[in-house]
Amino acid sequence: MRQDWLVAFLCLGLCSCGYMNYYAASPLHPMEPSRWAYTDSYDPPVVDSLSPTLSWETICQTRGERYDLAIYKTQRVDDADWPVGKRIYFREGIPTREHKLDITLRPNQAYYWSIRVPCLAVTGVSPTWSRFVYYSNWSFIGSGCLIEDFPFFLFATPPQ
Amino acid sequence: MYTKPGLVLLSFLVFAGCGLIPLRPSLIDATATKVISQGESIVFGRVHVVDRGKFVDHWYPHVTAYFRLYLLRDSSTQFLAYNLSGDGSFYWHLPPGHYTLTSFVWHDSLTHLTRPVLAVFEIAEGDSPIYIGTLTVTFTESRHFSHRLPAGQPSLEIKDDYGEAIQRLRVDRSTQGLATKNLMHFEYAP
């Protein structure tokens, strides 16, 4: 009996971390790599081209189908920080949920990307930039979840 | 009540979350020296963080908690990093150029919050000291579960508190005279 209780207690703790929360939209491409465990800090997915096609699905109620897309440079600093760099790409009024970049990105470079979604709010349309939070590091009942709250989505480019 | 291996496992799980982020000191401390190198200017201002209606004005940066600003100069890709301290006032020694305060990272214990700022300012040759304003970062939304940091998008505002700032500069840096006011401004509409 005591052992059953201990197992249940530990399972509850182990299950409390290890997932991602998306806001406004979630990325379809680049797809997040499947993770068997969320024990490490976040590593961005690698796209297959230096002019990748980005696609997404919205997760808020929207008015219309017009999206803005912004891309910023970034890099990992101090192992844990991903500061936002210069904006290098911006397109307004994209009528579909995917967009092929018409520029060539640098190889081996990390980028933030985000979609501005016309989410419906109580006060009307509230354009919202998509972002995500990464919860990792299995531990005890959430007390040790490592929370990485990013301002936008991330991807990395392949080597040349 | 528990077997010995069970206790060991339990202890491991309880403490597994501590200190797993490998942090090193910030890349460049813009206030590392009080001596201004030739060609550099004192750039000063303040960051006000408002969290659920309260000013956070006691910053004591260390490896497990800091509020770090990231800047880029001109077309450089090398970030300059600065950890807020004290009441959030800063005095940087920077060479002339076009700077972008790109973002901040607020780290506390196991939570790592990154948000964009993208405010720009200019430092012209020979100008010193230069006041670039107070950046007010206001969080009003929800918080991360079991953690102390906010979870939402902050509103950002740049204010002109020149009178107060110049008084602080005189006290903190024993500086006389006036400063050039050249407020930073946001690069893009929100």
C-alpha cells in the first residue's frame, strides 16, 4: 500500500513538466522535433532550406485570414539566453497560413519568427504575436520545472 | 515508511530542479570601469519594471536571478549585455554609434523570460553625458505556476525623467553640468 502511494506520488511529479504551450498560433513547419524527454533546455528545430517555407495554425478565434510575419536574428548566449536581434524580414497581410521566404538566410544561424494573428478579444480584434513557453526538466510536482518563456518561435538554418 | 532507495530517489527528484541552467557572467559589463576611455560617452537612463502595480526597484543580480538588457551596436552581431542593479539606473560607457536595445531576459530561479524591446538611440561623437530616457516595462497579466515571474506580454513605454536622472547622475557619478538629451525610441510600432 505504501509503495503504491509512493509510485503515484512520483508519477505525479514526473508528469508535471515536459510540454510546450503556444500562444496565438502554433508552428506546423518547421515542426518541433519529437522529444522523448524534456530534460534539456530548448533547442530549436532546423529547417531544410535557407529560404524555408513557414506554416502555422492559429489557436485563437480570428477575424479574417491576414497575418503578419516577422523574423529576427538571435543566438544562444551564456547557454541559456536567446536575446532578440535585428529584424531581418517583415511581411504584412499574408492571406494564407504559410509563407515561403523570398530571401536567403545565413547558414547555421538561429532565428526568431512570429506570426501576428488577428485574435478576437472582448474588446474587438487584438492582433497578437505568436510565442511559446517550454517546460522541461522532469522533477517533483512542478517545483523544478525549467520554464523558458520565449517571445517568438525559433528555428535554426542548416549548414550551407 | 520508505525504503532507502526510495528516499534517495525522492530526494533526487525534489532537488533535481536546482541549478540546472549553466550560467556564466554576462558577456560585457558596460559599467566594468568608471574611467571613461577616450572617445566614449556616459550614456545614462533607467529601467523601471512594474509588476502587478508595484515597482521592482531593488536589483541584486546574481547567477540565479537577474534582469539583463541586450544591446547591439550598428551592424554588429555581438551582443552587449548589462544586468540591472540597484534601482534600475544605468550608466554605460559607450563609443559613438547607433545602438539598439533589443530585448531583456528576466531570470529568476528556474524561470527564463525573454521579451523584445527594439528601442534605438544614437551616440554622436563628443557628446557626454547623454540621457536616453526611462524604459518602463509593465506586466499586468498572469504568472507562471509555482514561479515568481510574470507570464504575459508587458507594455513598454519610454519616458523623459531628465530632471530626476540628472540629479542622480550628479550624486552617483559626481558629475557637474548638464547632459545631452537624446531619448531612445521604438524602432517599430507595437
